[in-house]
Amino acid sequence: MGEFVGVDPANLRELAVRLQRLHAVLARYGPGMQQKMQKWGSGLDYTALPRLLDEALNDARDMEARTSRASELAARAAGGVDAPPHHVPAAAATVELDWTASGHSAHQAGHDAGTLDAALAAGPERADARTHQVRESLVRHLNDGSYLGAFWAGACPLALRAARSLARRAGAAMFSAESAGILRALGASLASATQMRKGTGKDRRPLMSDETRAAIIGHDDLWSVAMLFKYGPRGNAWDSHFLAEMVRAVLDARAAGALDVPLPEPTEDNAARLARLRAEFDPVVAVLGRASENGHAARHVLGCPVTGPSYAAMLLNDDDGGGRPAPGEGPGLGGPVGDFLTAAVSAGRGVTEDAKESAWSVVTIVRAGSEFGDRRPGAALPDGIRAALAFTADRYLPDLAAPGPGNEARPPAGSPPGSWTPHVAEADLARFVHHAFPDPRDAAAFLARVAEHRAGRGPDPGIVGG
């Protein structure tokens, strides 16, 4: 514990605002000033500027945390324990504040968690005014490991149910603009937390604990969790292994019928709206999209020899993914699944772990494609999935043309070593080609290229070499 000092909450709030402005000005104009001074031949040393920017940001964050605590103490003294965040009563007296203990990001994270709890309890129509401060704080602390660790350790259950708590059952939009804003901020915060590491050397480890990670992946409302991915940043902002775990979770939940989109009660007049909302806020589409953008995440899922085949089968054989959506249901999963399959086989060729996962992804996709007719007799794959299968066949034609007894990815051999290569059984390849190229002329053309390659005429010039 540190020294207790008397502070005026209103003055402290003004100081926090000024520190935030100072950091904003330094961040905006500092680099330009440095470039101009160097251009003019100034002898001033600006190497300390990045450190000063970090210190200014930390000072602003610390003062914000102290301001939050001082406002809470003032509100309690005035009898208003439920005062809005950062609200200072008009007659607030000086409060005694532990200057050291309150001036750190973990305290601010706890304060924001409490504010978020109150906002969600207020319901979607009354939450907007309370979420504004939380949204701004989340954005300011995107690169603050102390804040992120404390927030997601303490506020995880609240953040994961935010989407369902804020979802509107009436009106044209599922979320208000402010609600969408807090979901974007929560998604960005979660993405940053998944990427961040703590410690050094052998002690370097993920910022997010195994318990917090498991609580997110295993949450009982994966629709609400998936909305943080829908509104969060693009796939490359997320940890690829975390994304892969989330893909597996939503696919398992979909297979078990455990994904529930919060929709209004159906009436004679709202069928079209329900179909639009169901398609727009499909949790599988949201998570698959981020994994496809990431690329590595898609390869983690389908490139696992043990579990990859079952997930590839889910993607191709699901009633919505492998088949056609019902009338009025929107585009279905064909496009997102096709993008995911394409990402899974798009790593650069070589000896890396990524190339290995990409080669195994080819094997799992070809196997799933070859078994599609057995699982769904007479059904046709959507255009997006067929295009992904055709892309896979074209890109890996030299490998698929090589004769082999089984389905496996083989390690590089020789000196220097070559690339990881997928190999599939002849019968599986034939069935796969039938579904990848449903037009007999296209199938015949592809098989002719395979025969040409086997005859020793060299790789097809149209093949993407990676």
C-alpha cells in the first residue's frame, strides 16, 4: 500500500484529460517534428521520443485509474453508490486516495468491468449511456498488458454475454450503434489479449491464462462469443491457435444443435426479417471468416491428421454448409466454407510447419470431398465449396498425380530437402474429382492433365506453385 493523499475528484479528472491530450499531441506530431529536425540538420537527439511517448501514455492511464477510484469514493460519500462512471457529485469533498495502489491499469480494468456489468444489467435500450466510457477505455488500453490481463480475468463472463444482453428483439437492427461500438471494442481487446505474451526467455508465455482461454472456448453461449469475432478486428489481429480452437468449438456446437441466434418471435409478417438476421448474425460465418483471413488458423484446424478429417467432413456435409440454404435463408455457408478451405491449402510450399499443415489440409479436404456422395447421395456442393475444391486440385496437381497407396502428407526428402507433399489414394481422388468438377467435361479435362503429368510431360503451366 502506498501513501494516502487528499484529492479533489473533479480536478483529478481535469488532470487526466490533459494528460490524455498531451499524449495525443505527442503521438500525432512527434514523429513529424523528428523528421523535420533531422532534415534541417538539427543536432538534437530524438532517440528518446518513443520512450517518452510510452511514458506519457502510461501516465495518462494511471491518472485515469486514479480518477475512477476517486469518483467512486466521492459517490459513496455522497450516498450514490450507483453513480454513472466518472460522475463526481456536485458537492463532492476531497477524498483520501491511496495514490500508489490506485494508479495502475489493473484497477481501471476492475472499474470498467463493474461499469460493464451495470450497463448489461440495464438492458439493450438503456445500456448505451453506460457503455461509452467502457468502450473508450478498452480502446485506450489495447496494448496495455496489465489492463488486458486483469480485464479478461475478471470481466470474462460479462464480456462473453454482452452480445445477447445488448441484442434488440424489435426494430430493424440487432444492435444499436453504441452497442455495436462496445462489441467492436471488446473484440479488439480480446484479439489483443490473445496475441500478447508476458515474461522473457524460457518464462515467456501467453498473457491469457489457460483458465480464461478455456472459459471463452467452452462458453455455453457461443453465439454471443462469436459476435466479438464478427465485430472485432480482421483475422491477422488474432492468435491463430486461439482462432482454431474457436472454429472447432462453433462447428461442434453447430453439429450438436447448440447455437441459438436471439430472434424475435415469428409472426406472419416478419419471416423475411428473421431470415436476414439469421444469415447476418450466423456465428459460424463470423468465426470462419476471421480464421480464413488469418490463414494459419484454417490450416491448424484442417491440417491436424487426427481431428482435421472430422471437421472437413462437417464443413462439406452440413445441411447448410454442404447443401443449399432454404428459400429466403440468405447465401448459406457455401461462400464462407469455400474461403476457409482455400485458406487451409494456401501456405507457401516448403519444409515449414505451415507447409506441413497445408499439405495435410489437402489430404483431409480430398477425403471429405470423396466421401460427400456417400454422406449426401444426390446432393450437389454449393459453388463456393466447389471452387475451393477445384483450386485445391489445380494447386496440388503434381502431388495428386503421384501414385500412392494411402492418404497422407509426406515429409520432404533428399538433399536439399524438398516440400511437404500430400498424397491420396487413387479411388479417393477419382471420387473427389467428380464433386470438384461436376461438369463431366471439366472432370475429363482435369484427369487428362493428371495423365499427362504422369506420362512425364512436366507440370501443368496453369498450376499455382506457391
